[in-house]
Amino acid sequence: MIDRLHERDSVVEIRGLWTEFPRGRGQVQVVHRDLGLDIRRGEILSLVGGSGTGKTVLLRQILGLQAPTRGTVRVLGAPPAELSARGAAAVGMLFQHGALFSAFSVLENIAFPLRELKLLPDELIRDAALVKLQMVGLGPEHAHKMPANLSGGMIKRVALARALIMDPPLLLLDEPTAGLDPAASDSFCELLRGLHRELGLTVVMVTHDLDTLFDLSTRIAVLADQRVIALGSAREVMAVDHPFIREYFLGGRGHRAALALPS
Ligand SMILES: Nc1ncnc2c1ncn2[C@@H]1O[C@H](COP(=O)(O)OP(=O)(O)OP(=O)(O)O)[C@@H](O)[C@H]1O
Ligand SMILES: [Mg+2]
């Protein structure tokens, strides 16, 4: 069933999505207003938008952790909560604050989602976690380290290995390079590019970092005014006349990164 669904062109279909949060005294905060978005198989779609525009909420809705107020989110043709209830593990997520369990070793962190399923013997789970550790470019000598003893770049890699432990076809990344120095950020992008190619992943990435954005994205979706105001290549998106886009892409920092784009 799931395999057949993998053949679909759209991995994620979002239609008429409204997200509202109560703000007391009968007031509501509207985060998404009739938002629509299709994510195609095999792409790296980057989501950009100001702080508080609902990027993380959107990822959580794709993961099935949060329900929309109205409208539909479908992942591989089904509501995400239904997929996870069937143990389909269609989606892996690298969370914004990369949180590893501080009392667990690297290997225990990576194995955690698999252990929770209680389907496989410990030995197999351990082997699967070791494979993922290697996949993110870390040797077995790191397996028994504790998170407090890892660099920021290593923490992101371990969190990525955990997101990949169930071999999901769809990977969600919330600010994967935030807080990394330029060298660590570049090497993390390189790792992501390789995994995307080798595993044939579909990737949805939230990023504020223009270098990461231009480096990895096959398409960019811009969130503003509670919806997707622009969708396409970097050039297409930058051609849209909107105050956020002018400020974000054509302000000093963005302009320099855009000039480095291949023509
Ligand atoms: N569970 C929740 N209950 C109430 N309000 C929420 C909840 N989750 C998010 N919000 C609100 O929804 C808005 C969007 O939040 P979200 O975390 O998606 O923003 P974001 O675009 O990821 O921002 P940032 O770039 O700073 O990470 C914010 O105003 C936030 O306070
Ligand atoms: Mg966020």
C-alpha cells in the first residue's frame, strides 16, 4: 500500500489549511489562512518566513504531531496521524532545537524511535543505529559518548541519524544549520546533499540561513501573510514583489548571497 503511494508525484498535499490558536477573551491568532502547498517527490523544498509565521507548526502538522484547525494535510496520500498509527514511519524530523536526550548516549538517542516500537530485538536495533551513525559521517568510537561531550555539528548529525532510523522517505529539517559555524554548516549541507541523493529522500527544510538556502534548495516557499506568497526557484521567488522578500533576499546579506547564484 505504502509502496504504491511512493509512486505519487506529490509526497505532501496541503489544501485549505487554517491554523488558529486561542489567545484569550475570545481572540484567536490566525497562523495559517487557507494555505495550500504541494511537495514533490525527490525535491528539497525550503520554507522561509519571518519568526512566528508558522513554519515549525507546519512541519509539526506534516509530521502529524499537531492537527490543523481546518483543511487537510496528506502525506503519501493519507493523513499523517493515520500513517504513524500504522507504524509506517513515513516522516523523520530534525527538530529546531536539535534536542537529544541528555541522559542517553549517542547510540541510545539514535535507537530511541526504533526501541519505542518494541518490534525488534536489542541487537538488531543496535546494529541499525550503528549503520545510521556511520551514514551521518561519525565513526563507531562516538557511539557511547554523551550529548554533553559533543560539538554542535555532531549533535546535529546524531539528531539527523535519529530522524533517519526508520528509513522514512520524507525528511523534515527545522533550522538544521542554526548555531553552526560556517565550516560546520558547510559540511552539514554536504552531508545532507549526499544523503538526499543516495537515499532518494524528499526533504522539507526550514532555514533562516541564506547560504544553506541557496546551497541546497530545489524550490523555495515563502511564508508571509499567513500563507505561501511565493513558490519556485530562488530567482522566481526573488522576482516576487513583497516587502518580506525585498527585505530578506535583497537586503545587504541576501543580496550578496544572491549575487553568488549561478546564472
Ligand atoms: N501549541 C501552540 N499553542 C499556541 N500557540 C502556538 C503553538 N504553537 C505555535 N504557536 C504560535 O504560532 C505562531 C507560529 O509559531 P512557529 O513556531 O510555527 O513559528 P516559526 O515560523 O517556526 O518561527 P521561528 O522562525 O521563530 O522558529 C507563533 O506565534 C507561536 O507562538
Ligand atoms: Mg520555528
